[in-house]
Amino acid sequence: MRSFSHRWLSLLLAPLWCMSCAPATSADFPSRPIVIIVPFAAGGSSDVLARLIGQRLGENLGVSVVVENKPGAGATIGTGLVAKAPGDGHTALLADTAQTVAPAMYKSLPYDAVGDFKAAGMVGTSPAMLFAGPKSAAKTVADLRTIARDDPAGLSIGTGAGTASHLTAELFQIRSGIPLNIVPYKGAAQAMTDVLSRNIDLVFTNPASASQNLKAGLIRAIGTSGAARDPGFPDTPTFREQGVDGMDVSYWFAVLLPATTPEAIRQRWAAELRRVLAAPDLTRKLVDLGLTLSDMTPEQVDQFLASDAAKWRQVVSTAGIKPE
């Protein structure tokens, strides 16, 4: 009789047990506050975008969205936290080009920069722009050549250690022949502060990081990457116009989830992200920051991550950089 009772109880509980073990669905999301990890210090472009997106996402979903800054080690600290987070949709990464630069810059990472993530969507892309302080003698690439030739101290440039700004500076040296003294920072915001205070000469970053200072006349844009001038900055010549070829690089921003996230929740995230980015007022803010919005599907972003990682490995190889 006791054995029969145990078997009967097991049969009754089996459906409940199966329900508790079933994969999470989009109906289960969100069930608590969402955390967006930014792997850089506050004040940079990724931080600005995460807060704009997070605020609107929270309003649409009716939950709290918290942005947490986890800077350090070329953005790998914050990125690693998301790679190992539960795949339930409640933890996301506001990733940028550092995501695909890291595999080229580090001999080993505690995560797979491509395989440990699923894309919710691409936010947009922006050019790589070179900025100097307003009191700098440099206004053009030709001026940089003159300064580098005549000044024994040379030109200093601030970059995020091991990030896209670092490799962009390395690529610029290769393509232009202008030597630069690279000074590492935790993020573009700190480098920009030192450009403003004249502790360093230059910084490579995107318009989102430089927009306020540029509009206020506190910095000067020397050149921009890409084959054509950016519509948002029509007075800034491309590097190609100034005789520097091979600078067709751009920075990108995407929302990534842990690879263990069920497809239903990934697609829910994708739909909500599209809804956020479709809001006209937010679109204007992003365009004003120098972003070109993207219409990539999550699957296309997955493929893009793999190809972008391959591109930066080639840049590191050409530059002769030794991965750390």
C-alpha cells in the first residue's frame, strides 16, 4: 500500500516537476528588474546609449531597468559577467566594438566573445573620429605630420586599453606613417577629459562620446573614418580626403544576451528593442549622437560578430601587436 501511494504521488507531481524544468518562455519575461551591463566607465558612449535605451525599455515593459557600469581590462570584466549570467533575459550587455577586438588583443579570455552570446539586436554604427583640443596646433592630418616631425615629444593619444580606439590608433599609425604615443585609459570619457585639460593631444572615439564637447567648441574634429563624410558632421573631412587610405572602420553598438537564453526570449528582446529604437524622439537623439541606426536581424548580428572579430585579428597581425 505504501509503495502504491508513493507511485501515485509521483504521478501526480510529475507534471508539476516538468513545468518547473521547462525552458523559460517570452511569457515569463520580464518577471523582475532588468540589468544592462556596460563594460566601461560612466559617461562614455556605451553608457549614454544604455541609459537612453534602458529608460524607454523600462517604460514599455513596466519594470525597472538598471544600468551597471563594470569597466576594466578592455571591457572584458563586464562582458564576462554577462557571459556567465543566467539566460533568462534579465541580464543584457550593451556591447560595442571592444567585444570583437578583445579576442585579438588577449591570448585567452574567460569567455567566447562570439559563441557565448546571442544578439538581441544592433543599435547602430558610427564613424571613428580623431579629436584634438581647441588650443592644439593640429587642425588637419598634415598638421599632425608637421608636429610629429618637429616636436621631439611627439603626439600623445588616449585610448581605451585593448579596445577599438586602441586598434584604430594603431591602424592610423600604419596608414598615415605618423607616430603616436599611446596612453591607455579605462574608457573614452577619461581620455576626453585629459584632451580637454591638455594632458594629452588626441583621442579616437565616436561622435556619441564627443558630441557635447564638439558642439560646445571644446574640441576639434581632425578627420573621420569611412569612404564619405558623415552626414551629421559634414565639415569634418575623411582621412581618405587627407591622403590616408585604409581607415574604413566604424564603431558599432549592440545588445547581447547570454548564449543560454531561449530563442523565445531572445526574439522578445529583439521586438522590444526595435520598438524602443522606432520611437521618433529617441531616434532623433541617437542620430544627433552620430549614430546610423541598424536594421540587422538578431541572426545577422550573430554573423556580423564573427566577421568583425576576424577583421580585428587581421589588424592586430598587421600592426605586429603581441596579444597579452
